[in-house]
Amino acid sequence: MSAVSTQSVPQGKSLGASLGASLGASQGISLGSCATGPKIVQERGQREVFCGLTGIVWLHRKIQDAFFLVVGSRTCAHLIQSAAGVMIFAEPRFATAIIDERDLAGLADIDDELDRVVTRLIERRPDIKLLFLVGSCPSEVIKLDLSRAAQRLSQQMTPNVRVLAYSGSGIETTFTQGEDACLSALVAQAQRADAAQKPSLLVVGALADAVEDQFRRLFAQMGIERVDFLPARRAADMPMIGPGTKFLLAQPFLTDTARALEALGAQHLPALYPLGAEGVAEWLRAAARAFGVSRETFEAVIAAPRARAEKSLERWRPHLAGKRVFFVPDSQLEPPMARFLARELGMEIVEIGAPYVDRRRLAEELALLPPDTPIVEGQDVERQLDRLRAARPDLAVCGLGLANPLEAEGFATKWSIELVFTPVQGFEQAGDLAELFARPLMRRELLEI
Ligand code: SF4
């Protein structure tokens, strides 16, 4: 096993995407429905998505004293390096421990090899306080037990370093599930708060620091005293969790994390997701209600930023209203994005494809979608592309692997991964979010002239 950090890598579509795509090979389509919401069609076939390792790209920036050690192949190393880029002035906070032929042939004890790599890393990097061992397709295929390795290494390195494990593999997952798996691992190891502890608000989902600061200010103005964010910026600041914890999801793809929080007694506050002026207002309102904030105080606190958000959308509405948008499954952000585009910018939704649709955590979003919007859970990429070509939407929101071929066919596209990389939550970011969708349309209009 050898460790690889940053170095130049080939450009272009990663093998990670193609391997992830080749693994969901069962064919078929079936009808499903949600007891309280619109009909959702389920589709199973070849997928075209990135794997959960991609989450390291934003998580390593968020948790400032964490390190992500992928235990995988050279393909995994290439994926993560191409996605995260090379940091020239800072030491990288991710690397890949490559499983090589000696490990696979049993010529080396893989646990010993991993211990050696981790020990060397921690000796060289005393700034690391939280180490994630990130599983991959290869480590799962050879049944490498990274949870046990994390426990063993954590015991050896306590109290200086905590070691956790999660899976970022591309076997039956999509790229945002990497964050869900990472946050679930943090919840499993979180300190328990007892029932006597004062109620606290927990915002769950990695947010840009500037967005987090804006939300903190709004909650403070409402008088909500105890607010934590998961993940915290530093390992030592990870929140305590218990029956007094009420949590808002900042991202719709955190199903397992939400379940883990509920298992510890925490209470989910159902709400729209904080995208667009309406989404942010309703998301904040859920917290205000749960913490007994008066209606007057709530309205006074959000009045000015909501007005700014609504104003910022005006600029982009002429470019988007009446335009038809098609979502190809990728980020799991598709339903809330579609709600935002339809209700606040007047776009027409042709189809919402999403890798997974958690009906419970998306109930508020699904209820606000235009009636009869086709929603497809899962993917059969060829069938979906056929429908897209037949519908000729003005804009296709899709993964990187599909964007270039679709552009070549004359479609305007938006990479859905940008919706995760870019700060888009919150009132102050509403205009930026609309701009992300408007730019490709404006560019195409210019080209057509
Ligand atoms: S985890 Fe799997 S899908 Fe992701 S880069 Fe590694 S081999 Fe490819």
C-alpha cells in the first residue's frame, strides 16, 4: 500500500464516473407513489454519476483540522485529485492509500500496511485532529474492514487524533452520499447530551463559512441562543446531540445522518430547503416555530434580507421565466431546485430526475411542485436521454459526464455538481443561485446571434 497526495493528473472524465455507471446494470421501470405527494416513477438501469469520494472536495475545506485518507486504487486517486485540484500553497488534507498487487495477493498484511501509512501521516502532520478513513469500491470488494481499523487506530492515537471511517464507494451510490456517510460517522461518535440539557438548534449539512455566519446572525437576532452546525469547522467543536436537539437539514441528501440523529433522540424540523427567498424564509420559520420566536420578531428579522433576496431574483427572471428545464439525476438537489425555479423564477419543469427521492425529508418540497410534474427516481440513462431529446428543453441540469455530449447536440446545460460546490443557500445567495441557471441560457443566446 502506498500513499499518494497531490500531483498532476490527466484531465477529462474520470474512470470513477464510468465505473459507478457500469454498476447499476439491472433494467426496468416501475411505478411508485408517495402517500402524500405526487406520483414518482422509479427507473433502474445504467447510471451516469460520480461516486461518494467527490464529497471530500468540499468536506476537506469545511473541517479545517481533518484529513481524508481514501483507501482505494489509482482510479480513486485520480478522481479525487482531478475534482479537488492541487493546492499549491497549502499542504493537502486528502490523500489516497493505494491498495496494490502485494496487498491483493496477500503478500502483505493490509492492516499492518494501513497502520504504517497512518502512523507516518500523523507523525508528519501533527495539525490533523480528525482522520477519516474513506472506503472505496476496491476496499469494499476485498472486504477491508475500515471501521475496525478506525477503532484500532483511534485507540492508539487518542487523545490527539480521532479516527473515523465511512464509505465513499461508487457501488450503488451517488456523489452527495459521501457527505451523508461522513456526517453519519460523526453522529455515531458524537458526545451525547442528556435530556436535561437546554434545547439547541442543529443545522445539518456542510455550508460555506460565509453562509453559516449569515444564518448564525439571523438565529441570534431571533433570540435562538444555542445554535450548532454539523460538520463544525474544527474537530473539537463537533456538537453534542441528545433529546434536546432540534435539527434543520440544510441539504436534502442527508437521509442516513437524519436517521442517526433521530436514533439519539434529536427531532427533525421539517421544512423547505434554504434555497431561494421562499425556501430560506420557510426554513428559518420552522426553527422560529420550534423555539417559540414570536411572529413579529421573526418577520422583523427576515424582512430586510428577504427583500434583498427577492430583488436579486428580479434581475434573472427575464432570462428564465417561461424557459423549460430538464433535470437528469445527479445531486439529489433536483426537487428543491425545481421548486425554486418554478415558483420564484417562472420556469417550466419538463422532468425531475433524482437518484433517490426521500419522500419524508422532501414532503414539503414535493407538495409545492407544479401539479403533474414528472418525477423519476433512479436512472436509466439511455431512456432518459431519449426523453430529453424528444422534449428539447431550453436547459438540461446534469452531471459532468453528460454535459459535453449534450452541449455538442445543441442543448444548454448546467453541471449539477456546481450546485453543491457553490454557496447557494441563504437570502444573500438567492441571486447567485438564479444566475447559475441563467448563465448557460444567456451564453447560448449570444452564440445564436
Ligand atoms: S470509489 Fe469506486 S467509483 Fe469512486 S473512483 Fe474509486 S473505484 Fe471509481
